[in-house]
Amino acid sequence: MMLTELQRKARQPGRIILTGRTKPSRKRIYMDKKEPVVRKHVRILWTAWRDGLTRTDAAFLLQQPTIQPYLRDRWLAAADEWLASELNPQYEKAIQAAIDGITAAYKRTKEAEFNLTYTNILEWVREHGGELIKELTEAQALSINALLQHQAFMGISSPGTLANMLKPMVGLLKREALAVTNYRAELVAQGMQRAKVESMSERYADFLLRARTERVARTELAYAYEYGQLETVRQLRDGGFVDDVEKEWIASGDERMCDICASLDGEKVGMNEKFSIGVEAPPAHPGCRCDVGYSAIKR
């Protein structure tokens, strides 16, 4: 079996592997354990948004079929509270797990006191969390606005009916919500009883929502874990503990690996360089399961 470039360099005097192609990787072990926890927290946000869609809101939407600023602001407020109480602690735990892994790998090779500075990490948690909230809220507004313009929603006069039709869609992207709506319209066209139409439509929406929740949870955990590794190695280098840092993109290599990740597998760049898709580290896309391997010369 051919050695990877990281393994070959590791045989050079003084070169160490801080994280590499172990199977399963430290990141994968952590993600497998924590993804279900984060999925549960993401569902808390969808539930809060769903419960917050009232008959009064639906009545207003019947008059003006587009999301108004007051409802968007309400979603943002709920999301901000959710971020602080539910997601930020998960970010911090994932980052700390990554820090512990890199630090332990370094200390196995050299007895030197390394103390991480958390200023940049706290700033990343704040900024990335804010970006996520904006993305989720905007996606939700686009989804509801598209539904309100769909033929299936035309002619509805009851606020209660509109609210009941919209609530199962909360948390879905525009294309997913429209898929559920089209599915519902097909069931109606088949002459199916209303109760069965609602039940089957809700099951389909819940199936898509579970998949969406999994993507959000996996992607957000990956962002946090990879940032924790990147920042730890950067501080090791900037503090004079290591030099000549190299990053290698490591794809999952299984049947679920996509073409994007397969093309990146084995790509190597310097510490301050971006990979060919324009990012410093995974994820390459929502749901990405790739890792980064770090090697360096110890000083």
C-alpha cells in the first residue's frame, strides 16, 4: 500500500502528524456521538417557529401573502435565544474536543507547555452563529413566501386552514416545501379523503425535515470541530511550537462520498492557503463528512 504524502513526510526528522487518516478519525468518533444531540437541538428551533405561527399570523398572511418584518423579527428573536441556549454550547464542546485532540497529539511528541488563547474562538462562535441565524431565517421566509404563491394555497379563506397547512413546512427549504405541496395537490387530485391527505402530507414533510435537521446538525458540528483544529494548529505555529504546517484534505472514501469530495481527497496546501474550492477546511458542502490532516515540523 502506498504511503500518503503526510506519512512520508512524517518519516522526515522532526515531522509529526497532528491528525491524519486514522479510521475512524477523532472527528468522526466525536460526530457520531454528538450529531443526535445537535439534531435534537435543531428540532427545538423548528418547533419554536412552528408553534409561533398563530391563526392571527395566518389571517394577516391571507390579506398580504408575504412574510412581513414583524414575523421575521419574531423568528430572529426565537433563533437568537435558541442559539445562546442550545447551539452555542455544542459549538464550544466541538471546538474543545478538536483542541484536546490536536494538543494531545503535539504533547505526545514534545514536552512543552502550550496554552491556547480563546479570544479568536469566542469571536468565531459569535460571528458564525449570527450568520447561521440569518441564513436559517431568510431560508424560512423564502420557503413560506413561495408556498403562499402556490396554486394549492390559492382560494384559502380560513386562517386555521392556512396555519395548519404551513406549520408542517416550517424548517424546510423552499424546494422541499414545494415538493410537499405538490405531493399534497396530487393526493387531492386523486380524490383522497382530507384527513388522509393531511396525514400523508405531514409524514412526507416530517421525512424531509428529519433529513434537513441531520444536514444542519452535521454541517454545524463539522464547522466547529474543523475551526477548533485549524485555530489550535495556527496558534501552535504562531507560538513557535511547530513550523512548516501542511494540510491534507481527507475524504470519507466510502460509497456516500460525493464527486466534489472525491476530487479533493489527498489535496495538500500550506497552513495559510485555501483548498481548490476556496475554503481553509471542510465542510465543502452541507452534510460533508471530510476531514483535514495536519502535519508539521516540531521546533
